Amino acid sequence: MKKSTDELLNVLKQSRDVDSYLSQEQENFSARPLHSYFSDLFRQKGISPSECIQSSGLDRTYCYQILSGAKRPSRDKALALCFGMSLGFEETQQLLKSTGYPMLYPRNERDSVIIFALQRKLSILDLNHLLYDAGYDAVQ
């Protein structure tokens, strides 16, 4: 059974070295490989990887490397794939949390624009126009 966050913190505080802690508590960490998460989403939503890639605006070859697990993308590239799958805000937050990326934070202005676009099911192109108009880099 997985330990609670408080239990895990207590074990960490009492650990003599980080390496043994990391190896002993591996099953209690929440990060999941992004490619595995996307693979499950493709099955659940009935979307093909090629449809997602085309809608994400990302380079096809690089995306296949991400989806095979050969590359770990930046948070922005993971977000672009979320837009490629037309994930909503809650689904995107869950993906980010489960795969170890920082969740979108409404107090961050750029993240707020991304949240706005997710909630309205905008395309990656529409999101990038909003980000550009607000003075931020595109999600790419």
C-alpha cells in the first residue's frame, strides 16, 4: 500500500542519505512516464497519435520520439500535445500532475491564458495567438 504524503515526509526526514530513500520509496512516487499516460489516453479517447500530433502543431518526428518514450519533452511541448488531444483543463492538470510537470497556476499570467484556452477548447493556434497578444512565448 502506498504511504500518505505525511508518512513519506517523515521517512524522508529520518533518512540518512537520499539515494537509499529514493530506492526504497520508489513505489510511492507519483510521477508516471508521459508516453505511458498518453498511450492510455489514446485508447480511452479513441484518438490516434497521428491525429494528436497533427493538431498539436509540433514536429512529427519529435512527437513520435516523445510518444515512444525516447524523449522527455518540456512542459510546453506536453501542453501542446494536450491541446492536440483536445483535453480540458482538469484532464490537462491531471496529466501534468501525474507525469511530474508543474500544474497550471492561475496566479501565473501566462498559465492563466493557457487555462482560458483549455476551458474554451481552443486550438493550439488560437492559444498561441492569445499568448502572443499578451506578450508571451507560444506553446511549442
